Amino acid sequence: MATLIPRAPPPNTHRHFLHRPPTLSPQLRLRLPVRRLRLASPVVAIATVTAAVPPDDISQLNNRLRALVRRRGVSSAATSPMDPAQAEAYLHMIREQQRLGLRQLRRHAAEPEYERDVGSNGEDEEEGGGRRKGMAARSSLGHRVDPRELEPGEYVVHKKVGVGKFVCISGEDGEDYVFIQYADAMAKLAVDQAARMLYRYNLPHEKKRPRNLSKLNDPSTWEKRRLKGKLAVQKMVVNLMELYLQRMRQRRPPYRKPEAMDQFASEFPYEPTPDQNQAFIDIENDLTERETPMDRLICGDVGFGKTEVAMRAIFIVVSTGYQAMVLAPTVILANQHYDVMSERFSNYPDIKVAIFSGAQSKDEKDELITKITNGHLQIIVGTHALLTERMAYNNLGLLVVDEEQKFGVQQKEKIASFKASIDVLTLSATPIPRTLYLALTGFRDASLMSTPPPERVAVKTYVSAFSRESALSAIKLELKRGGQVFYVVPRIKAIEDVLQFLKDSLPDVPMAIAHGKKVSKNIQLAMEKFSCGEIKILICTHIIESGIDIPNANTMIVQYAELFGLAQLYQLRGRVGRSGREGFTYLFYTDKSLLSRIAMDRLGAIEEHSDLGQGFHVAEKDMGIRGIGSMFGEQQSGDVANVGIDLFFDMLFDSLSKVDQFRLKPIPYKDVQLDINISPHLSSEYISYLENPVELLNEAAQAAEQDIWNLMQFTEDLRRQYGKEPRDMELLLKKLYVRRMAADLGISRIYPSGKMIIMKTNMSRKVFRLMEETMASETHRNSLSFTGKEIKAELLVNLPDTLLLNWLFHCLADCYAIMPALVRY
């Protein structure tokens, strides 16, 4: 079976075994009168137990395990059993897609490889034993930094020592040394050594400082932070793996290929590019040959034909009787999609297209919702208003998301919720780093469209300090050849100043302004006038970065370009040069002396990637510039802060490439042998208090045989009904918990030998070391050792059986904390 952590208990599904003969398992065989236990629903049970029972060993363990699940947001369906052969096939698929994705990114450059020293037991040696080579060592995906690129005062991370502050590079005795200030001393490293060990410390929000500098003479504190980051990385990898496997387990019948598919394709008025043709094949295979829902990223520059790829997918889905939702981040882009799709599907009267957005009146929305619910509309185009709880679809089959990075966190979560049950197609010119990385590492399918249409010409890009003379010269040049100009200003308060400056300089040229604080109808009116050529200069904010297609607008002027992100600058640039005429983009910054290193890198990157079809590579460059901070959400930000974003990412890349090496093989509960002589004797008072002690003990044993969650639920139901159990019953429950946890950890036998406890296991050394590092109790951690296929625990004294059982309960509960970081099947 393939599960990533123990399966969380589904509500109200606790199994009862009241119809079986009351035969006790050997571990629980007692002579007891027959009564009946009435168990409450899990929700009531948990609330009652919390209120009625003071914390004890078992309830503390239950609470800790539930907290692990809550933090990860895992559902019971996400970790349902999987056949080992199926899991192996998926892991093989992930590795293949990872290799293909990285090769695609680098255009067949070297892949990440590892030269590993393999131990005598056939396992890879631990960190430091292998030397990375190839792409990861020299690209933004490697993230070790050249110390010569560092600026004084910049925070860095040394993998072995921790977080420090770069001071300078200084020469001594004919050799250059890097000086790094730590909390208690100054470190001096040879430049070559520093280049192998240093990372930039870049938090997702960039300007935050680390909580404190590490101590050069106390590496233990840093080692704890590094191990915490390593564990967080491993959990994140397992989360990605879990999401992928969950999606692979979903099933839907393949769509039929429409009889009119060839006719629909022939109506496309342009000759498809080779990349477009491959994308058509990819989505058709996803929909008509696979039984798992599609989750594909289509990455291509503005104007490279992503919308046509989406419409081919839509045609397949709606022709089979399903509905399609097209989600856009702005009203402008939604209107453009609506116009294009209405025209494209106009020859098919049975396919109805509608638009739904916040700009419509309540009555209009109500009417549309009714038509959508009744199945009278097949294609629904709109903004995030489509995600409202009021919206009910008749038979939704496909979600198309354009520029997902522009949606808010809650909207993205809503989008993600659709992926569990329907096909999803994401369109992007510069995908957000998380999306990009998922595509690269095999956890998501991607089609890259980097071949420009024949009529497209690369846009010339110029980066310089702003001057009114330069801006006016560029505008006049475009107006002279009969074109139009976008003038983009990121600050709304600066628009009026720009408008006045242009009116004073070009009094006879019609111009207008458009920005987000204006009523949307006014924006639409300005766009219409600009589109028909009535307006020659449109002064606007970044609202035009998506959704505006003006063939005659071939010059883009961006003032305060240093305030834009790299992806924003790249979409902006894609809005000009779409008519076959050469386009020009002028990126003006305020003062070079005031630019940050990151701003300079962004401007340099957009100037460097001036060829067509560079969106994928711009996203990768942005990932390097920003330390891929946007890949992580709130939950991981604290983990990132422990080690710095670049080392965190390096760990992540390493873990993704070795995801199957952290596999734990659970064993059947009935195969666990616990050689501790404990036979609890329940008092006659407690026996008479129970309604059905024989059936109750049978249920306890069988709950433990199912999984840890059923055992937890049984215990909480028992306490809800009868209160805290007496000591003998607690020992009986702890014995069940010990066997259950041992089975999940791959431990087949536990037996004492003098002051030693020996646990036979199928666990690998790599998994044991990770488990050992994550244990909260230093006493447990220091007592354990790993030899061959045995975990040995050395105690200070011989313990009686009851105390030995308690020790095992706490030790295995401590070991159990590693479960969310391991792939289990």
C-alpha cells in the first residue's frame, strides 16, 4: 500500500463488530460477562473526552497525531491504500518527468546528477558523501553563491556553520579570503572553499533579517536549525508526492473524441506552430486516453496561441456533455476571452458561451446562475466571481485558468480544490515558481510553447535612466510611423503628472488614462477608443499586463520600471509587436545609484531575454533572482527562515531527486511480535461497569489491526462512555498502541535482552537517521543505535515489564513523529 502518513479518521465511520461471535484475540483473552458498548460519533467523542479526561500518555499522543494531520491539511482520501506495484510505477513516472522537465528547461543541457559514494550495504552515503555536478551546480537551481558577487552587509549561510554577515574579500599572502561576521567571532575562508559552502540568505519577503547570527564556536545550535529545515523539506516533498498520488488515484472515464474535432481544428485561421501542434496532442491524450483528471500547464508567450490550445480542450469536453469554466484574473481579460470564444464556437449552435463577472448586476448574475445550474450554458467565462459559493454547475468537467499567479491566496485555494475531481488546464506566459517547479520535478504535466508564430517579430528592449527627452523621442518615433503607444506608470498618483507632461509636450495628440481606481466602464470605454485608433497614447497602470490586444500599439514605455516584478515586465512587453511590425519597449528607471541588486538583476534579465518564446526561462530567472520565495506559503516561511531560502531550496531539490529513498515499509499488525509478559487483570467492578466487555475488547483489538486512527477513535469513544479507564485497562490499550506503532514503523519484533531492548525492523539506515534526528526526547535519541536490521535501545537499568511497556510507548510515540516525512507503501 502507498500512504504517506497514517490515514486520518473519516467522520462517523468507526467500525463496529457486533455481528461477529465474541471470540477474543489471544492478546485480550479474559473470562468476562457479555455486554454491549454504545459508541458515540467521533466529533462528540473528541469534544467530551477533551472536557472530561485530564491529559495522560494516551490522550497526549492522540492530540499530537491529530495536530500533525491538521497542520498538513490531509484528508482521509489522500492517504488511502495503494498497491506497491502501482506506487513504484508512479515513482518511475515522476523520475522520468523530472528528467524531461529539466532537459526541457535547459533545452537539452546537462541534467542534475550526483556522484555518490555507495556504502557496503548498497545505500547512498549521507550528505557530504556525494558531490553535485552538472546543471544544479552552476545554475540558479543550484543556488550556491559566488562570494565575489556578494555585497558587504549581505547575509549568507554556511552549510556547516550557519547564518553570518558577509564583510569583505581581502588578500593575504597572495591569496584571497572571504571574511564573515558571526555572533561571536569572524570567520576567514578561502574563496574557493566559500564558493562551495556559501548560500545567500534570502527570505521570501527579501528585506527581513535573520532572527540572529549563528555562533562560530557553538555549531550545535545551527545544527538543530539545519535539521529542522531538512525535516521541513522532507515533509514538503512528501506533501507534493501525496498530492500527486492522490490525483493519480482519481478516476473518470476518458472523453470521446468528437466526430467534429477535425472540422473544428480546420477552422483555426492560422498555421499552428510545431509547439502548438504538440500541445494539441498532449491535451487530447490527457482527455481521451487517460482515466486520471488532467492537470496540465501550458506555458507560452503572449500571442503564441495558448487560447487555441484551451479551446481544443474545451471542445472535447463540452462535446461530451460537460461544462467548461474559463477563469481570468481581470474583467478586461475575461471580456477578451469571451469575445474570442464566442467567435470561435459560433458555428456550433449547441455550444452556448456566457460571461460572468462582478461588473454585472445582481439580476444578471441570478439569471446566469440559473442557466448554469440547469445546464443551458456550456462555456462560462469570468473572473473570480465564478468561484462564489452561490455558483452551482450542472456537470462541470474542465477548468481553464489563465495567469493563475494573479489570483489571491483564497482564490488559489479554491482553484486547487477543483483539481481533486475535474480536469484542469493552466495557461501562463511566466508561471509562478511553485507551478514551474511542480512542472519541472514531475509532479505536474507541462507543455512548453516557445516557437513564435511566423508573423511575430522580437520586441527590442531598451533599459536606461528616465529623461523626458528620451520618452518623447520614443513616442514621436512611433506616432510618425502611424502607431500607438502604451505609457505605463505603476503609481496611480503619478498618472496625472505624466498626463500633464504629455499634454504640454504633445498638445495635438489624443490621449487618455485608465487605471484600477476608475469605474470599469470608463476603463472599457478608453480601451475601445484606443482599440479603434481614436486615442493614440494610453497612460495606464499595470492593468494592461493582461487582456489587451491592440495590433497597432507597438511601443511600450514603462516609467519607474524598477518597481515592477520580472514577470510583470515580461507580460507588459508581450502587449506590443503583435501585428508583425517591430515593437519597442523602453524600461526607464529613476536613478541607477538607488537601484537594489534585485532590481538591477530584473532589468538586466528582461533586457537579456529579448528573444521570442522566453517566458519559461524568464520564470526560471525570476526564481533565481527572488530566491524562489513565492514558492512557499505562510506555513513554510518559518522553516525557510531557519536556514535561508537558498539552502532550503537546495535541500528541496536534493530531496525531490531522492524521494523514493525515504520509503518506509509498514508490516501487517498481526505480524508484530511483542515479547513482554503483561497480562492485565480487569477488576470485577470495572467489568460489571462495562455493558459488553467481551465485544469491547474484540473491538479494541480489531481497531488496532486496522490503523492508528481507528485505535485512537476507539479509545476516545471508550472514555466518552465510561470515563478514564483503570490502570490495567490502560496497560492493555498501551500494548495495542505499541504493536500498532511498531507495525507502521516496519518493526516486526520487540524483545528485551538484559538492559537492552532489541527491535527487528526493515527500516533503512537513511530513514533511521532522519527519524533519530527528529526525536524530541534526547534520552530516547541517545539510547538508540542501528545495526544491520535491528534498532537497539540501551537502558540504564533493567525495567519491570510494566515500566518497560511504558518506556516503549513513549519511545515509539517519539519515533512516530517522523511519519509525515516518509513515503509509505
